[in-house]
Amino acid sequence: MATPMSASYAVVLRIPHARRTFAAALTGRLSYGIVPLSVMLAVTRASGSYTVAGGVMALFGATSVFLSPARAALVDRHGPRRSLAWMTAVYTALLGLLTAALVRPDPAPASVLGALAAAAGASVPPLGPTMRAVWGRLAPDRALLQRAYSLDGVAEELLFVAGPLLVGVLVGCAPPAAGIVVGAALMVAGTAGFVSSPVVRAVPPGKAAAVRRGGGGLRGLGRPVVAIAGVGLALGVVDLLVVAFAERHGHGTGGPAVAWVLAALSAGSAVGGLLNGAVDWRASAGARLPLLTAGLGLTLCGAGLASGLGTLAVAAAAAGFFVSPAITTAYLIADEAAAPEARVRAGAWVNTAVNAGSTAGTAAAGALAVRLPVGVCFAVTGAAVLATAAVVAVAGPLRRTGRLGGLSRPGPA
């Protein structure tokens, strides 16, 4: 089914302009791991209310996630240089206003904080989807692109681990609002470096007629979006169920016990992502996606049998092993399915599916955990993911000739 690829990850980074462009994008994307936590901590301190902080963060998260395809459409339509520059200017200005509203002696009303947070979330520059679209230009070979996406996915996961750690260090010597400023500065620096890259400057604006034609160039995204929504659902459920498991086994609701289990999940995902990118798969991406999703579902069912935190950590690592490969594979299918002028939007839809699924999973886990044993909750989640895999698998036979995952490519890269 698979053979090792002759090229290494270093080959990806030796592509002309790849290191510069990727490093700039990662600098800006580090902001994603810093700003939300900083906003939550700053609002909590300023308002003295977890309810207000939760409401503000819900508005920020909702506009950030669900308007991502709309922002990506602007990048496809007007090109990354123009669109990202304007979005970054608006985003950082709004973060500045939010910071000012939080640090004033008399903090702004909750309604003002919520409006500023919602507006900031609506303008978050889509550096992740744009970078993945640029990878399609840098690495037109599909095997090399698979490796580039794997590297990108693992790096992004590490950023979301490093971001909160940096916030933790920062709040030890400065008020939480300082984290908002640092996140905004990283976004400005990263976007400036990204849009100045020669490969990004060479991306032309999309033609309005092309963007509007036949489904906006996004036909065939249903299968990867459904599959990755199931993966996101699992991630949202696991985060809360690990806390519930630790509490019911006498380890409290936080601290190192929970952190180690979630770290095992991330470690498994990183290892799986790197190994997935290091293999030259003979099966198409479309054929692999339901298998990877099913693997995640089965390991979650197995997690329901865990008797302690040690075995749960092992089960979490095994589940994580399928997460990054599934997401990377979905991005590959989305890139292949999208017309050239819709690549950023295609990636944004997959990203939105992950985040929306995670939000729904957290809500579902909260409802399940108060009614069922944690082991049963894991099993129910695994069954839901397996059902998602089945839906994706029966969506249609997958052909390899001229296709990736059974989805025809509408035009040249």
C-alpha cells in the first residue's frame, strides 16, 4: 500500500522561497495561539466575570471560525498581497482598540468588549489557508505537496502548544493585555514577510467570473469537509472527557494529569503527521481519508476501556496518530478538488469544519458527561466518528486516474 518517499522533509524546505515564506507564515500564525488566551485572561481580569469573558470569547471564536471562508474568498478574489495587508491592518487596529478598552481605569461595558472582539474575529487574516494554497504553487508534485502539508500541519499544531506557553510566561511579568499586543505584533511581522515573498507576490488576483462559476470552483468538497468535521468533533469531545476522566479518578480537573494525556494526543498527532508525509502512498487520498477517520473512531472506542490515566494517555496517543494524517489528507483532497482561483477558500472550508466540529464536540461532551460514564462517552464518540467514516466511504467509488480521491481537478495548478 505504501513505500517510503526518496525525498526528505529537507527537500520541501529547499524549494526556492519555501523557507522564507513558510517562516513568515508561521510567525503570523503564532498569533493564533497567543491572542485568544490573552483576550480571555484580560477580559476576565478587567470585568471580574467568567461569564463576560466566556461571552466575549464566544463572539470572537464564532466570527473567526464561521467567517473564515468569506475572508478566504477575498484572498482568492483580490490576491493575497492586497487582501492580507488590509485584513491585518483592520485586525491589529481592532485588537488595539480592544486592548485600550481593557486597560483603561474604568473598563468598557461588556457589550463594547463583545462588539470589538466579534469585529476582530471577523477580520483575522487567513494565513493558514493561504499558506497551504501557496504550497500548491511551490510543490506542484502531489507527493511533495503531501509532505509539505504534513510539515505545515505538524508545525501549526506545535504553534498552538507554544502560544499558550508563551502567554503563561508573559503574564508572569506583564498584564494579560500585553499578550494581545504581542500577538498583534507577530501578525504584522509575519504577514509583512509573507506578502513580500516572491512566490506570494506572483499569485494573481482571481477573475470575478471564474470565482463565481459553477459552485465558485468548490465542487467536490463535501467528503473532506464531512470527514474532518467528524475529526473536529472527536477533538472537542476528548478535551472535555479527559478532564472528566481525571476528576472521576481522583486527579482533579486540571494540573499535570490532564496535561500529560492531552500532550500524548498532540505527540501522537505529530508522529502520525510526520510518518504520513514520509510515505509515498499508492492508495489515493480519497481512499485513505475514510480509513484514517475510521482508525480514529476505533481508537476512541478503545479509550473507553482505559482503567487509569496511564492507559488513557496511551489510547490518546494512538488516537492522535490518525488526527494529523486525516487533516492533511483532507487538505490534499480539497486542494485537488478546487479550481485554481478557489484554493484558499477550499482550505478554509476544511479548517472551518475542524473548528466547527470541535465546538460541537465540546458542547456534546458536556451534555454526555453528566449522564453517562466517561468510558461510554468515549465509545459513543468513537461510534459517531466511525459513522462519519462510513458516510465518507460510501459517497462513491474512488478512481485514481487523473483524480485525487475521486475528485477531478478543474484546471492546471
